[in-house]
Amino acid sequence: MMSRTTRCPKEDKAGPFFLATLVLWFVSVLFEILFHRRSELLAVVAGCFFYQFANWVVRSFVSRDPLFVNTSVSLLHSSITSASVVFILVNRWLENGSVGMFEHAELVGRTWPWAYPALCFSCGYFAYDQWDMLQYGLYSGWIPSILMHHLVLLICFTLALYRNVTINYLILTLICELHSIFLHVRKVRRMAGIRDATSKIVKVEWVLNWVTFTLARTAPHILITAKLFCDAPKFGKGIELPVALFGMFGMNFLNASLGIDLFHAFKRERNPQHANAHHE
């Protein structure tokens, strides 16, 4: 798995860059709210504060370990977002049926009920998580993939929210949070000391991990990318298509990296002696 380790400040060259981009993002959101009267974007700020409050609750009453706290809040976000996406899709299907649900005009120019605030709230989480990882050094590498992932999402999400386009497309991409639930469950389970690969709980967890990785992360993102290519002539001359393709290429690349990491983690858990030798 992609481990997050605390970095020494002297070795950290990526942190200042990503912190600067986060500050610029926050200033941009405040500017839209205050000067362009975009009160609907207050849901982004609400998301930031909600997950920061969840962080405080876990840190105060459960554990002060930064990685455990971060993972627990991430699990909360994945659960809330997954439930929100399922609710939005089922609600849309019950109201109007499946006819035209995935047409270009529906995905780009319209917004399903509750989709806009749900996207805002999730966007607030990614900003909170970026700040939490920067604050406690929960990343590694010269160009940390987890920080780059959050930066790509913040750019794509906020541009869509500002222009109020492709909201439904982004809601569909968030279906991957169903898989993230089991990623975070695995981390919490291992931090709690439950590492017996032969136990039924761990086996079931791995089955759910692979099923949701395939059905809720890999397949939807590939299909969305293919849909963007097929509908490319239907997009206008604006930035919607380039930004959407940029975001999906980034997501698919990270999905491939995640799949490789997940496979290696699965092999290590299946071979405890090998896992102990590598101090996973």
C-alpha cells in the first residue's frame, strides 16, 4: 500500500509547494464567496470544518496518532460520500428513470438534485486532508502522489463548481469512494493489530477490496474516460473537455499505481514471513 510516513522538515521540498497551492485555492474560494456572492460554495468551507472537527474528535477521544486519525477521518469521508452518490443516483433514477441519464447534455449541462452540495462538501474534505497531511508529514517522495492526487481533484472540482458544469460527471467519479472504504478499513484494521491473513474477516475484506476496486474504481473511471472521448465533439471550445480529460488521465494513472500497490500488499499479507521481513 502507499504508506504515509512522517518526513523530516529539512528533507521536505514538496511541502512548501503544495501548501502554497492550498492557500491559493482557499483564497480563490473565499473570493468567489465574498465578491461573486456564491453562497452555495459555503458548503465547501462547511466540509473543511466538518472533517477538521471529526479529526479533533478522533484525536481527543480515540488516538493521537496522526496516521490513525487521518485514516479514520478518511474512512468517514468515504462512507458519507459513497452514501451520497448512491442516494443521488437512485433519487435521479426514481424521479425520471434511466432514459437519458448518461447523455452528454445531462452529464455536462445539468445538475442532479443534491449533486452540487455533495460535490462541494467532498471538495472541502480534500482540502482538509491536504492540510492534515502537510501538517503532520503524512506523505513521502519528491512528488508525493497522494498530494498530487488531491491537487488535481481540487483543481477539477473547483473549476466545475465555479462554472457549474460537469457536476454530474464528477459525481460519477466519486463512486470510487466505495472502494476507498475498504482501503481505509484495511489500514485501521492493521493499525489495530489485526493481521492474521487466515482469518475470515481479513479474507472477506480482501474480497470486497478487489471487487470494489474493479467495479467501483477501475471500470467507472475507464468508462468515464471513454465517454469523454466519444462525446468530445459535443463539448464547446471552453476548458471543460481539457480539464475533464486531464483529471481522468490523472485518476486512471493513480488507479494503476494503486492497483500495483494493492497487489503487493495482498502478496505480503498472504506471506506473513515475507511481510515481517519488510516491516510492513
